[in-house]
Amino acid sequence: GAVVSQHPSWVICKSGTSVKIECRSLDFQATTMFWYRQFPKQSLMLMATSNEGSKATYEQGVEKDKFLINHASLTLSTLTVTSAHPEDSSFYICSAKGTSRTGELFFGEGSRLTVL
Amino acid sequence: AQKVTQAQTEISVVEKEDVTLDCVYETRDTTYYLFWYKQPPSGELVFLIRRNSFDEQNEISGRYSWNFQKSTSSFNFTITASQVVDSAVYFCAVNLNTGFQKLVFGTGTRLLVSP
């Protein structure tokens, strides 16, 4: 079936650096992808909608300049956490809607970011 | 606004017991979709079911079954004869938009199945 893959699966970085996380749809095209954030033992919170060829749409309270989203192709969306700080440490998960008739929503494996 | 409540934070059962995970939702939409996902310790979200609000039939898939009660806005999930591999966090969700691509998740229920 359709698969969404994220890379890296985990990353540790120093405070102040930027980190890029990739989300790829492996066997289908996704004009729209979604980025979620999950704090430890908490629920997933929608951060933004990534639109191929246009600007991302951010949910209320999400800093656009902190979380840069680029949807450069029909199979790739990237989330860049800029000038990361320890409070940005979290589990980031992307999702994409498949192209089958059922339009199932697929989630990536997640990327765990730890900012020291 | 959409909201999902999973009142059970953590449930512990012994293998082979049946267990029901509760989910209560709120939405202003007349047509909506409800979901259940499983998140094992590895972190990835595993899709379990999507249910259209017009379809109130209960569904069974192997050891899993779902009870959709529109009148009480509940979409409960039952695992029959639980197994250790069922240990995970289970999330209930409702769609935020008509394309059911943007989801609002509940806080999750952690299920621990011991041998």
C-alpha cells in the first residue's frame, strides 16, 4: 500500500541550529501534506498544511518563521525548525492523503527531535 | 469546533481479556469522519479504521470491533482477547475539514497488556 516516509527518524542538535525534516510519499503523489507535533505522552497537534507549489497554511499559534515548510514537489515536503531551542524538542509526524478511491490518510514514521 | 475526548488515560489488562477504549467527539459538521489509530512504542501511527458519519453500522475486523453511536457522539473501540502486541497508545480522531485530511486527535489511551 501507499507509504509515507520521514527522514531523519531521530535527530539531536544544539540550541540555535536549524534542522530539516523530510516527508516523502513513496508510491503516490501528494499535493497536500500535513505536519503534526506530538509532545511526550500527549496527543498530536496539527501544525500546518503543506501545499505543493504554494505557501503552507499554519494553524493558529504556530510560528511561521520558526517552522518553515516547503513543498517542492508532489512527493516531498520539508519542515525546517529554525534556530531550534530545547522547547522545540518533540516528535514531528507528517501525513498525506493517498490517491486511491478511498483516499486513505497515511502517516510517516515520525521524526524525534531533541534540542540540547 | 471539533474536539475528541478519550477519558481513559491508561488501561491495564491481562492477556485474553476484552478491553473497550472510549471515544466521545464534538463536531459542528453534519458529515464527518471518525478514525482510530494505533501508535506502538516505535512511534508510527497505524491506521485502524475510518468511519463516515452516515454509516452507523458497527464494524468488526478480526479481534477489533467498533461501536458508533451517533446519538451519544461516541465511537468506541473494543479489542477482544487482547494480546501483548496490542500494547500501544490508541488515538481517536475526527476530521477538521471536509476532505478528512486534517484531523483533530484525542489525547490517546495507553493500553498495557500483560502476559
